[in-house]
Amino acid sequence: MIPRVGTALPVDGSFGEVIKGTQTMLRAFGWDLGKYYHDKMCPKFGDDWLEKLVEVRKQQHPDVPMYKKLPNLWDPNFCVNEPAKNTDSPLKQCLGPMPLNVWSKFKSIPFKFRNREQHFDEVPALQTLRADAELIRDVASFLGLPVAEEATELIARVDALEGGAVFGGAPEEMVAELARELEEYQVKHKAQAAEVAKARTTGEAAKADAEAAANELAVMAETIAGLEAALEAQRNAQRRTFSDEYVDLAAGDVWPAAPPSRTLRLLGHVGDLYDPAATDLLSNEYGAIAVRAAERWREFLPHGGNVHLSRVGQAVALVSGTWTYLGSLDDYSAEDQLEEVV
């Protein structure tokens, strides 16, 4: 048995990183599916079941290249096409009944991956990688394959990268570096704003200098906005690394443990939460998702109040004397989704 290769998460959106994610996920899918078949076939047909199956196929389909030699059980091309193209395949029996949409996705995997990559039909892109991961996740989840969880993690990584998150170093180091760079630009922006104000008061002779300084100020403002977005994305990505601490509850359920230690204040007349320890608003740490969360959580605390936030972003509050789960920063309401589409 060859060793299993796990799905490698991309650190950026470059071609090489996208291809790395695609190919390692496909290999993991092939390995998991091959083992799935092997575990089901051996008890019924013995350890040499694959050799027996191939001998039958050689007699039936002497011209099909896939059966001219013993196939690689870990090859997704064989694992999918054998049951997809042979109604009498014992591997199809292993799969069991599949909903039509899952079966269609299952059959499409070799074409969507191998043909595209080997014939260079598309430029590798994060959007394509996300679609690939969703395909693998849906099929693997139905079959209970381990790669389903890896595909889910890959989707989260693509979302984080598209949101501006930066990877490749320790999360704390990346956040610290972005924060330092943002602070430097904010200082420069303040100094440049003073220069623009000064230039505009020196008369007509300095008009060109004032315009140039104003243009530079606008560029710096755009840079700051980009750094703020990247920092928010990185902080959210860092928060999501604590997924093992996530408690599977619905909003309104009783919180089953002691409340998280971080205490925030849901403001009464402002759509945000205030962190007294950081003396800052939560939206300055996590961006717009904090504002949306504050609006949703106000359903439980209409007049505001203390909210306890876990490291993964789940909120708990004392409601009518009971520690109650309010929801997660990553929850989306129908209004949030409509807002994003618009």
C-alpha cells in the first residue's frame, strides 16, 4: 500500500499553490476511495479481488487501456470509471445507492480534474480550486471518506485567501507584521495630510505641489484600507484555527460549560461590541462580520449587555438567568447573504 498524501493547503493564490492544493486533494480522494473499496471487497472476495476483477474485464473489454495491466487501486481514474462505466461492477455495489446529484458529481471527477489539468484547459485559480474542493467534499461526505474534512478546510483556506489573509508564517507573527505595517502607514498618512493642508495655504505658486501631495495622500489611504482588510482577514483566519474548540449548538441553546473568558460589551445604541481590555471596538479587529453579529445577537440582548466570546468566535450571554449561546461571528443571516450578492 502506498502512503497516503494529505491535502496541502495553499499559502497564496499563485498557480503553483493552486495546483498543489488540487493535486494533493485528488490524490487523497483516490487513496481514501481505494481503501474504501479494499475494506469492503476483501472480506467477500479475498485479498486478490482486484486481480480477479481485472481478468474478467480483460475478457469483456480487451481494447480498453485501463484493463491492459493491473490498475493502481489508488488512481481516481480507475476508482471512478470502473463503477461508472460497468453496471455489473462490484465496486458500484460497494458504493451503494447514491442520490442522482451525488452520482453525477462522482462520475465527473476524472474529467473535471485530469482532463483539465493534463490538457491545460484553464488557468489555475482560487475560484476553480474552491469548486473542486466543493465537488470532492460533497462526494466524500456521502461516502464518509476522510478527505471530506480536508476539502472543507481547503474551502475555508480559499475563502480566507480571497478575503486578503496572508499565510506562510506563524499566525501571530503575520498579524503582528500586518499591524506594524498598518501603524507605519497611518503615521505617514497623518504626516502627509498635514503637508497637504500646509501646501494648500501657501498660495497659487504651490498649487501643483498641493495637488501632487493630495494624490499621494489618496494612494496612501488606499494602501491603509488594503492593509486593514488584510489584517481583519488574517485575524479571522487565525480565529478559525481554533475550530477544535467549536461547540455544535443552535442560537438560543443552553451553553453547556463555563462561559468563555473574553468579555465584551454589546453596545445599546451602536451596532458593535466594545472590548474594555483592548479599549477598542470588535469591528476594528474582525471587520464587518462583528457589526452583523452584534445586530443578530441583539435579538437576545435588545438593550445590550455583556457577551462572552470564545477564541473561535462563539458568543455566550446570560439571558433570563441562563447561559445562552447567541451564535458565531461566522453565522450568516438571509439578509447578510442578500447583501453580499447585491
